[in-house]
Amino acid sequence: MGKLRKSLGIIICMAIVVSLFAACSKDDTTSPTTDVNTPSSSSSNTDEATEEKSNFNKTGFPIVNEPITLTAFGSRDQNQAEWKNVKMLKEYEKLTNVHIDYQEVPAQGFDEKKNLLFASNDLPDIFIRAFITPVEISMYGPESGQLIALDDLIAEYAPNLTKIYNDNPLIKASLTAADGKMYTVPALDFSDTGRMGFKQWINQEWLAAVGKEVPKTIEEFKDVLKAFRDNDPNKNGEKDEIPLGVREPSSVYVLGGSFGLDHQMKECINIEDGKVHFWLTDDRFKEYLQYLNELYTEKLLWQDYYKNDRPAWRSNLANASFGAMYMPYSDVFLNVEDQYIGYEPLKGPYGDQLWSDANDGVGAVGAFAISSTCEYPEVAMRWVDFFYSEEGSLYFRFGIEGETFYYDENNVPRFKEEILKDERGFMTALGEINLVPGGGFPCLITNVTDGVVASDKTKEVASMHMPYLPEKIYSAPSFNVEERERVNAIIQDLNKYRDEAVTKFIIGEWGFDKWEEYCDTLNKIGLPELEQIYQQAFERMYGE
């Protein structure tokens, strides 16, 4: 933590002085060396002739002695200032001597502009927050060569990424294209809050009002929901409580851990003994849907969940109208956050107590890439690698100590009050400091730096789920072009039918006598073939 407490404002000033001194004193043959994670001084190069020729420092700051310019293309979130005016990026330019000509595009229409850019081959040097998809990686990496392979650059110039990949081989495997090479750098969230999607919350005031304890099994949970429905826990004399809130139809798939339903490879998949299995036609999934149907029929589950009405959802959250619900963060119900507590995953009918809404820590797979036209790929790699260190994560997410943030009595970084209470809104103020709003920037988030959006209560709730995450979390697979085309074709039809059918089962439009018809339809759409393709990709990636 001592390293993290350095004032980056002082560091930047020191780096500028050192870089100016280096530019004016070409006859010097030595200068202090520094670790790449500690940007406190200019790096040395014992071979002065090589240093002058390359203008590049392999470690430390500045990255280059004489300024250079890289062009960058990416998607700008509506809450972000123009990137050339973002404080963190401006200060980082002073630290590195790398000027970035930002060519950011608003989110609306971004994909079309990205496609046109590749089609015209009018490429920037680097892509930042470009949300390059696995399909695009295959198209523009191994196929067209417009994105360069990064493996050698990472090995030589990116010690932070190298360590991450060495410590997390499953993540590295997921980022490796079918030709065995990596073409992008992802956004990574290794915080406890980020390693899972939904967290489960329950209204402790309602529990006290109805005289119930925190439930431990699915049957106890149902009993608590009935008490919420019948005993007026909000004490307004009306029967307007919503016992259980589920946000939208797609949420139900990641909440089935109590029935042993895992969510590996970011799909409805269980993996056991190296075998990939989609469980959408399993009896356990049927039992889970029957349980949800019971909750819905008895008006224990929010009756409008299937409408995906986000304004109504947020209104219910803000008014603490849910007895229990699932949310990733408390940012949309901070006004009533204290009414809710977390609780451990419920034990199911077969003894399962799994929180399966887990992920491998990879956010945007294609957060950063280098094009084939870039003249300084080693500079670009060093530029981005800093954000995968602890210090770089703190710098990107919080800024400069004393200027944008401070440490509280528990040594936790906190934004200054004028930022948190900016009359334009926190996210707008934050968008002038960094590119955190909207996510997708190539960086590492840790338990130290997740507090930008994760409240203390959210972190507390997440800690209750951590012991119940899957022992192994397998990343989304890397497909070759033919596999990807077939997977996309199957999944588009399969998910559309699945979502419609599952909703009908839950709200009672279909009886479970139609289960076999549902299973047959999924098989005809291509579920067995999909499972086979995932199995092949799994074996290729993990060798299990």
C-alpha cells in the first residue's frame, strides 16, 4: 500500500524534469533505473547509441525521451469528456512523452464506423475501448493481418500483463485465437465485486417486521417471501409489497446455482470431467423453472419481471419495494441501501449451494489492440501495460492523491467531496478525470480500486458469495471462423426460442406437459451441435 500512496502529481513533475534533463544532456551515459511499476524516474539504457537511435526506454518513465505521437480510435461514453481533455490521459502524456491523437467516436454508430475503418484499411496506430469482438479478432487478426499478434510484445515489454497471464492461464487461453496467438488486450476486473454479476440482497427491515430469519434453503426462502406478501412489512396498510424482484427474463439463467446449474464459458453450461454440457433440457432446469413458476403463480415473484421495464425496476429499487432482489451494485438504490443485507446462496433440493453468476474477470475482450500500420508497437505496449499494475490501476481509476482523491482512516481511496457531489452528477464529473464511465478501458480493477462504483455495502455482500463461486471458472471459448459462424447461427435462433419458452413456463402460459416439445425444439435448432462445437473449443483451449 506504501507504493500506492505516492503522490502521482509529484511523480509526474519528477518525470518531466528527468526527461528534459535527458533531452538536454545526451552525453550522459547512465541514469537511475526503475521498476516498470514505479514511475518515479527515467529509465537508463547502458548503450547510449542504442538509446539515441531507438528513443525508447524499455522500463521506467518516460517511455520515450523525445515525444512521439500515436493515433487512437475508440468509443466515447456519453459521460466522458473529449479524451484529449481527460485529466488522467493528459497527465499520463506528460509522464510518458507519448502524445495520443484521439479519434474517439460516440457510442451511437460506433460499430458502423469501426467496420468502415477496417474496410478502408485506414487504420489508427492503436485501438482503445474499441470493444473488438471475438468475431472481429478472427477477421482482422489471423485472417486480414490488420491487427498484429501481441504475444512477443507482451513477453518483452509488458511485465504486468505477463504476470497476470502466467497467474491466470485459463484467461490467457480464452484470449488466444484459433491460430494460437493473442491479438487484443482485455479489460480485467479481479475484484471480489467484479468476479460475479448479480449479488443477492434481502430487506432486513422487512425480515424484522415479519419475525423471520435470513433463509438458508429454497424452501425457507419461499416461506419468507410468503411472509413478505401477507404481513405488510412496509407497514402502509396496503398489500403492495413485491416479495422477490428479478430484473429481466435473461436473469433467471444465472440464478440457478441452488439446483446445481453452473454458468461456465458464459453460457448455460456445466463442465465435469472435461465434458461440456448445456443443461437447458435437463430435469434440474425443469425443476428450477417449476420452482419459479410456483413463486410467480403465488405472486411472490415480481409479476412484471418478463417485461424488462427498467424504469419500473429502478423505481421499485429506489422505494425499497422489493423484499429480496438481485443487483450487481447498489448504485441505483443508495438511498435505501441500509435497508438491505446480503446472504449466502440458498441450499437447493440436492444440497447444491453454488453462486453460478461468476466470471473469469475478463470484461471487454478487445479493449486494446495494435494495428499493422503502427510504427511504434513496443511503445504502445508499454503505454497500456502500466494500467495493469496496482499503481496504474489506482492512477487510472482515482487519479492523483490530494487532487482528485484521498485516503480515509482505513487507508481506502475516496474521491474528494466536490467530485462526488458535483451538481452535474458524479459520472459526468468522473468522465472529466478518467474513462471509467461505461467501462471497457484496458486496465486492471482490484479490491483496492473497485470502490469507484462499488459501495462498501456492495463489497460486503460480494464477500458473502465468494466462498460459493465455482472452483474453476472457464472463460468464453475462442472459435475459428467456421465454428464462430455456425455458433452465431445456432445461438441466435436458440436463445430467441429459449427465452420465449422459459418465460411462458414461468408465468404459466405453458404447462410443463410441453417440456418434451420444448426439448425437441431446442435439439432441432442445433443444441447438440452447439455442445459439440464448444467441446472441441474447450479441448483445444484447455487440453482437458
